[in-house]
Amino acid sequence: MATMGQLYQEVILDHNRKPRNFRPMDGATRDAEGHNPLCGDRVHVWLRLDEGRIADVSFEGEGCAISKASASIMTQELMGKTAEEARELFERFHEVVTGRAAAETVSAKLGIFAGVSAFPMRVKCASLGWHTMKAALDGSDAASTE
């Protein structure tokens, strides 16, 4: 039986090697760029909203495995959500990665990032794509992990 650490590694490595929805998007209605100056991670997130729902979401960027995997899983989790549901999911995910909420408050895929709360510098890696998505939803063209 795989341990949580092994599962974490497998999922992170898979999404890092083969990120889902890793592409620029034509016809995006919102987009933003994010940068973590502490480690150099960069991400660009595109959203296409249709009648208040996220009809498509994609990203491109460079960074560590945690940053890329988190953004990849984020795109899968956000498909079909309303803008408000996406903001709520951002808040729950952020609470999990900062150690203020249990992993069970988010999906199993997102819950694997709970362990980064023990490493404050990695919290910024895991949340960069999410902060960038939220900036795009809020109509800002840039994101901060602060």
C-alpha cells in the first residue's frame, strides 16, 4: 500500500511532467500573470467565462514541480465552476496549504498539498497559480502570493 508521501510524490510528479490544460488560450475573457520573486516561479492563467461559469481555464509557466502541479490540478478543479465557487475554492485551498484547515476540506487531489504548510516557502509555490487565477477573476492582470 502506498503511503501518503508516495501518493503525493506520484501525483505531483505526474502533473509536473504532463501538466493538464498547459497552453495559452485564444478567446479568454480574463487572464493574469503571477510571479514569485523569492524562487523565480512564473505563471500565466487564462479563463473563459460563459454565463458566469468557467468554461475553460489554462495556464503556462515555469517553476518548480509543486507550482506546476498545483496549477495543473487547479485547472481541472475549476472547470464548470461559477466565479464565486472558484473564489471559495481558492480560499479553502489557501487555508489548507497554510495549515489553517484540514486536507479533508478540499478534494483529495487538492488535499495532497496540505503537507506544504510545514514549509512556508513552498506555500507560495503551491498557491501561485491560485493567486493568479483569483487576480484574473477579479480583473487584475497581475498576482501576488503575499
